[in-house]
Amino acid sequence: MNYEMRDTFGMYKEQNTGPGPFLMGADTLIGNHVFNHKDENLGDIKEIMLDVGQGKVSYAVLSFGAFLGIGEKLFAVPWDALTLDTKNKRFVLHVEKDRLKDAPGFDKAQWPNMADKNWAQDVDAYYGPLHQARVR
């Protein structure tokens, strides 16, 4: 599903002069598909993690590898590693599918402490040049 389909207010329609696509509601982005630069489906956004103290989006939690909900692995991807593809109404993550399979992930029943600086450094280091350095 894409953000235009989840838009209950009509703010992302082409004829509208609303806020999208540069300022968007988080609930319209959850469920959006994520593809890589090779047009391979990498999954979809399950959650958006906000750093409330800093007032910014830190991570998109991406699901990957599930078939009918079985074997689903979740990944926290640094938000700024994602690019919004407004033409195809989806996000792009410039990572090979095999690299994502090896990315630090977690089970939906055991979320990591994303506020832990060591955890954040490991995730940020894995995605390295895909996103800008962030001050924590």
C-alpha cells in the first residue's frame, strides 16, 4: 500500500496544494513499500521511530523476508537512508537484498532498546554511507 492510498484527508492528491510529499503524516507512511535501486521489493514500513527529545525521525522499522507473516524479520533503518519515490509512491533504500538479509535485525516479539547509543551506533555503522552522520 502507498501513502496516497492511506491518505484519509486527501492531502497528497496531485491536484491538492497540501503538504505532501515534503511534509507527510507518519500514519500515511506506515505500510508503504520499500524497494531497492534494482527495483527489488525489500518489504514495507511497519513503524516510524521518533526521537522525541530531538524532535526528529530516527528510524523506519522495515519488515523483510516474510511469507504470509511467517519468518518476518524487522530492521531499524536510519530514516535518512530512505528516499521517497513520488513517481512510484514508495520508498527506496539503496542496499542489495543480500546485504539486508545480513543486517542487524530483531524479532517482532523482542524489540531492541533503540535509545541505547551502542545499538544505534551499530545500526548506523551497518548502513554507513547511506545516511548522514547524526549527532546523538
